[in-house]
Amino acid sequence: MAKFFPIQDGDTIPFPAPYAVESGAGALIGAVFGVSLAKLANGEVGQFGLVGVAQLPKATGAAANLGAKAYWDNTNKNVTASSSGNTLIGVFVPATPAQTTAYASGDTLANVRLNGAF
């Protein structure tokens, strides 16, 4: 018997949390990056958003240009413009419609459009 395609839209997927995560926090689950839609304990299954724009903690010490590739630093649990040892998750996008400059080195948050691809 053939299954209907698509089985689900794929914008959110249930995964076991790889560590304790807060609602709205990012997590790398194998090769998949998602943003938790609820507070989850380590190993607890919950929905993770895979696409859209998320506000994530940003590594300090380096600027991030708008439109630049955004990488997840799984050790520090933040987003960075540095590819070295990190996982590509999307691109930096403006936090407001008026933002026209890069995120500064001291900024602690950044908006990222998740690519949802691996």
C-alpha cells in the first residue's frame, strides 16, 4: 500500500532533545538543526522547527554580515559566522526592517533564516 506524500509538511519534526533545551533554543540533532518549540529535558521528544527565522544567541567577538552564512557552534550553543568546526544552519538576516548593517562583534543575539537543508 502506497503512503500519501508528503506524510507531513516537514516544517517541524519531533526529535529527542540531545541535551536539555529551553523553548526557542537551538539544538543540533545529528545532521539536523532545529529550534525547540518547548522546554525539553535531555532525551525528551518534542517538536523542533527546521525552517523560518529564529532569534538565536550569537557568538561575541566577531561581526556577522547580513546575508552571510550562519553556523551553529554546538560546543558553545550559539550562532557564528565562522565555519571552522561548526555546522551550516542558514543565513544572517535583519532583526528589524530598518537594520542595514552587520551584527556587531558585541551583539549577543542575531536573527537567522534557517535553511532546513543538510
